[in-house]
Amino acid sequence: MTIDRLDTIKSFIGYHVTGFILWSWRTTYCSQTTDGVYIAVDPDEGLPVSIPPLPPKPLITGKGLSFPTVIGDSWQFDTYVIRTKNLNQSISVPAGIFSCVEYEILDSSSVVGAIWSSPNMGIVKATLKVGSQTQVNELNSYKLQ
């Protein structure tokens, strides 16, 4: 997972993230705020061109991760339910060691992944089960500006 640049997509301002496993085939933007991480995904990207063209869809956007939070909090984002699992977990990734909130990703009531987010940094690690394999994204590096 790499944070590429600060940019906009259909008026949503955030950090462009490449290789984010939940929507790796689409443009994903994350915006860190004081109450959570908001995520925007372009639903039109990757669709085959049709004649006549399909009307553009609105962004899939909303609060992907919430904080402050308590264990057991849950909310819907896109096709997933996100649920708070752990409030203070130390995570080591190539970019460093971070104190994170751990969130579970549920699809049809079964856990299919997890996201670890540092309230001061944003998403630092994410996992997602795809078939019998688990894909892992970790923050490799970052630059504060």
C-alpha cells in the first residue's frame, strides 16, 4: 500500500492510495479527520465501455473507520460491515511501529479481514481473505508535510 499524492476525485479530497486490497482495481482515496478515516472509491472505474455510455454513478463514500470508538461499534461501508475489535494494539510495519485501533471487516456476518489505523496517521495495515489466501497491505513509508 502506497500513499501516492493528495488529490481530488469528484470533489472528494484525500490521499490517493494504490494497491488498497478492498478496492485494488479502483481508485481509492482516504481522508483522515478528527472523527475517523473517510474513504471514497470510484464505482465507474474499471467498467467496460458501453454504447450508449452508462450514466456516471456517485462515489462510494463515507466514514470507513470511526474514532473515538468503543469495542463492538459497527457501521456499514459499501458491501462490508466494519466493527471495532481492539482499541490499542501496537502494529509493526515497514514504515515503523504504530499504536492502532483494530477494526474487523465482515461480509455476510463472517470476518473476512482487518484494518489497523493510527488516529494520528491513518491506515497502516489491512488484511483481506480471498478464497483460501489472505492478502496483506502494510504501510511501507510516508512523508509528513
